[in-house]
Amino acid sequence: MSRPRTARSLLAAACALAALLAPALPAAAATAASSGGSARPQATIAQGVLRGRNDDGSGAQEFLGVPYAAPPVGDARLRAPQQPRRWTGVREAVRQAPACLQFSPFGLRDPQAVSEDCLYLDVYRPRAARAGARLPVIVWMHGGAYSQGTGTQFGDRTMADLTGTVVVSINYRLGQLGYFGLPKLAGENAQRSGSFGLMDQMAALRWTRENIAAFGGDPGNVTVSGQSAGSGSVCALLAAPSAAGLFHRAVLQSGPCTLLRPPDRAQAESQARAFAMAAGCTDPAAPAGCLRAASGAALVEAARTVPTSGPASGDGLLPVDPATAIGSGHWNKVPVLIGSTRSEARLFVALTQPHLTQEQYTAQVLAGYGAAGPEVLARYPVSAYGSPYLALSALTTDSTFACQTAWTAQLFAAQVPTYFYEFDDPNSPTLVGAQVPGLDESNAHSAELAYLHDFTMGDRPLTAEQVALSTRMKRYWGAFARYGVPAAAGQTTWPATGAGAAATVLTLNPAATRTGTSFGSDHQCAFWRTQPPRPV
């Protein structure tokens, strides 16, 4: 039996699910929805005038499909993002842009539209927001293993209107179009980096700094937020010197920096060379022209055998990997809100080993953990969990996401105000199409997304009790964006966590939101500290 699947391989599978694409709003539907009996909102930004729409359901206002960079197509493929073009007249902003080219589509909800011309964002603001209002801003980075997903599936109308924030949800380049460490291509930009997706995210933050006041946002109060690979992107932004000053708080959901370590420059270069060969660009002296001329379909096909690992460290853009940078104290220090779901790995195991037997579980643990295998089995016996699926899910959750989140939180808490949560709804919906009959997939990776966004990928609507939890969560997140402290009136006080092993954690549960210090013991983190680091 092979060693239990690595966190990165499981994350790649699970994030593909988390990034399933919601269809863009058809133009006709957008036009009809924008009527609403009130004047449509306008905003004047550096590139021209935008006309958005009123959302009748939430009352919020939306500006959809706004370009934040020039189309990265043709000769601009595999180059740093450039400034968006100006336009004359009024640009209609009532339809979401296509998703970026998808390099690992899962197939449960294939995108209605994908394109390399994809560097657009959506802006959501409260119904009464006006230019100059100086409302707090949240910039959202979607997940998807750096290879799939889109910002368009995360409607944030309710978050904006409920919390008085301006929310920006972005697309960024994915797969090898976003992360490609070939020196001949990386050498074409000043940072000598092939992390074009990370550059896109920085470009979106610069666009926000320049333009968000036109929507009522405060460019001096920006929270960068992400989940899964989006959280890994936030880690990279925290460590990237050129991102300094672009944001003022950070939210990391289910993507701890100590777990999602990027490849170094040599690893990224090796992966890029292998990808170029797989794409048919076999001349090492002239890869750029070949790669820029190749069809998108050919690049996606090549990625089947050589997947991307996301942004690389060791170049001018990301000199040091984020966990090392944070541990050393050399990073863009801002208040942090960080956490995970109670049973992250249930989704991973459901995707990869849903019908695991007890014999297979035992053999897999013994093979994977060597001399520590018997102790791991004693700590995670099938009899204590009810099935091999649940036992492996608990083991994998604890050894990867849970304890790594705690350890990342400790690094932050020693330096900045840090607020640690655990999402725990034992009846949370599962992602549409991901439910395996007979398996409990509640509290799995991505479970919290339906509670924080206008997110339609849950397999069932939230109950009234869950909607109440959703409202509390949005208010915590909105307060953190506003003040740097998640202090929401009338809700359980959420204290900052400390740098010690007994972290103070806010448990987000529909029946009772409460604080406690048992997270480390609940997830057996003292034991996992004794185990060698697992490759990711």
C-alpha cells in the first residue's frame, strides 16, 4: 500500500470541487434584474464610466465584469498583467465575465463560458453606498488548486449589504498560464517570476487601491480574503515584498501557510520544462513562441500529466516561501483571521476512497507511517469513528489542515492580532454532485462557503438555524474588515488567540457559538508535532 495521499494531491482533488463554476448571468436576465424600479448605479473609475445594476433580492448594487488588466492573450500570454484599456461613453457592468481557462475541470458543473480574456472582477456594495463613503473593502480570492475556479461563483450581495462593506471578487490566471517558472519567460519581467496568477492578484489589489473610492470603498482599509488555494494566495501576498501596503488585514480559510508550501525556483523550473515538452514545445532555445502559439486546449491537455503547483518562491516576486517569511518576522504584517472546518478531509476521502475497508485502512496507515503506524492506528481506531471512511477522514484532517492551521495561527499570533475559528455544523450541506450515498460529508472542506457568500453549490438550502449562523459569520467577517477585530454587537466575544499551544478558538456552530482552548487536544496536535513533515 502507498503512503496516505499527500495534502497537496488531496487538496487538488478537493479544490476542484470547491471551484465548480456557477453560470454567468445571461445578458437578458441581467437587464431584467436591473430594472427594479430605481435608477441604476454608476461609478467613474480611471478607465471610464461604469453602469451597474440593483439586485432586487438583497438590495445591494453590483458592477459585474469590470476589467482590472488588459486581456492576457496573444503575445501577452505568459507575461505580467498590463493596465486595462480606457473606454469612451458608459460601459455596461451587468454581466459577469468568463472564467479563466480551466486546467483541471471536475465536470460537476462545467463553466458556461471560459476564456483567456478573463482578468475581470465583480464589485458588490450596499444599496446606499456612494462615492467617497469610505466603507471597508474585502477582496476575495477563490480556491481551486490554482488550476480551476472563478470569482464569479461567489456572489457577495448579502455580505455587502448586511455588513456595510464593499466586496470585490476576482478572476486570476490558472494552471500553467498563471504559474509557469521557465526562466526564458520569467526573465521577461522585472521580478523574473513566472507566477503570473500572483501578479494578477496584485494587479487587482492595485486596481482596488486606485478605483474603489468610486464605489464608496476605502482604499486605506482593504482586507484580502481567500479559501483553500485562495488562502494559499493570501499567504503569498503576505510574504511578497511588492504587495506591501496593498491591504491592511488578511483572512485565511482552510489554507494554512505551513501546509501549502510553494515549490522553490528549481522545482518550478523543472515542472515548467516538463510541461513545455508535454505541450509539444521541445526546442529549449525557443519555448516562448511555441507556448504562445499553442491552443488553449493543447495546454490543458498537457496539464493532465504535469499539473501546476501554484506560485513559486525564490524569485523577485516571492523571494522566500510564506511560512518561512512569516516565521522570520519578515512579511507584510497585518491582523489575521484564520481557521478551518471541523472535518476538512471528509471531502478528500469521499472523492478518493469512499468505500475503504477496515483491512485497507489498516494496511494503508501501517505502510504510510512506518514505525509510527501502530500508534496512529491506536489513536484513530475504526471502532472510535464508526467506519474506515470517518477514521481516515479524522486522521487526515488532524495531520494536515487542523494542526497546520493551529501552527500557522501560532506564527501569526506571536506578531499580530490573530483570530482563530473552527467551523462546526454537523448538518452542513455538501457540494452539489459530491455526495456519496451513505457517507457523512458535513463539515468538509469548503463547507463554510455557503455561509459566507451567496453561494449556490450546496446540495440543499440552509435551514433557518443555519441562516442565523450564516448571518453571525458574515457579521464577524465584516467587523474584522472594518476594525481589524471581529467584534459584532450582540454576538459572542471573539478574543485574539495566543502564540501558545492552547489556542483560543471560536467554534462556529448553529446551536451555540462559543470559545474554547481544546482545539489542539481535539485534533491531537501534540502527537502530530512529533511526526516528520509530510510532503505537500
